[in-house]
Amino acid sequence: MRGRVKQQPQSPVDEYTEAQPFLRHIRIMHRFFDEVVDVNPELRKHYSELHGAYMDILNEELAPHALTLALAVTELEDAYPEIDPEAEFPRPGR
């Protein structure tokens, strides 16, 4: 059995640049909810249904790119230690 060859990590900027088009999907929907749903009282009553549909679409669009997105995030966290992923979402038992 062959050992894995360790590849040189890409710079965080390269990973982020590769992930940027996918992140745009998220920003567009956040903007939609901010500008349409949160402002229009008639649409607020449909928030749960709209959010569910949004999550389904986002899942379909981003699932094929999950590894690219995960690598971009981990590379940014490694490059910028001041980003503390545990601060916002601490692991249980810590």
C-alpha cells in the first residue's frame, strides 16, 4: 500500500478565491430575506416555508462544492489564528 503524498497547501487566498462564486449564493439569499421578507409583513407569515425552500436550494447548489468550501474556511482559520471558530460554536464539554 502506498503512503499518501502530502501536497503543499494552497494559500488561503487561492482557496477563498475558488470558493467565492459559491458564497455568492448565500449572500444573495441573505439579501433577499433582509430586503423582502423582513420588510414585508405579508411575507413574514411564510418565512418558515421560504427558509425551508432556501435551504433545499442551497443544499442542491453547494453540495457538490462542500470540500472546496470546507478547505477555504479551514485555510482561512489556519492563516488567521485570531479567527476562533470555538468562540461562536463551542464544542460540547469544553
